[in-house]
Amino acid sequence: MRNFIDCWQFLFTNGGKPLVGKIEFCEANTTSLKTIYDVDGQELDNPIYVDGVTDYQVMLEGDYTARFYEYIGDGIMVGDTAPEHWKLFKTELLKGESETTVIEDGAII
């Protein structure tokens, strides 16, 4: 497994605001959710919710497509399933051969 993100690392939208939203981890090139793990190898809920930072160190195994959503609703974001409350702003293919996914200035490179 490899590290995707540490729980203390800030994430930002394309507009430079801290990301308030969620990240879905899917099978590569699909929208089917794939299992993610914490640093101890325990399964985490997918998607993870982000309020500038995550609550978890997320570990990945294999290839994934990460889908970053900004919350644009006006209620409680965790568990909100209304599609109109979420704005997809980035999709990133994460290949399994790297040891870690590097995030610089909130952007995955």
C-alpha cells in the first residue's frame, strides 16, 4: 500500500479556497467506489469528507481514480447525497506503481 494523503495536509479548490467537500476513490477509470485504508490497514469509509484537511491518513492499494468534489449545499455535508449539492472540480488517475502520491499546494501532481 502507498500513502495518498496525511491527515494534516491542507487541500484546496482550483480557486485557492480550502476544500470543503469530499474525495471519492474509485476503481481506475470508473465511478465504482474502491476500498481505501488507514495507516494500520483498516478499511475507511469511502468517500472521505474534507474540511480543509482530512481526518485520516489514507492509504491506497493498486490503481484508483480520485474524484474531488466541493460542497455547494447549505446543510450538513456528511451524508448529503443530493447530487446538486456537490460540484466535481477535479478527477485524477492514481497509478499503483508509485510509493506515494505527492500533493503540492493542494494539487495532486
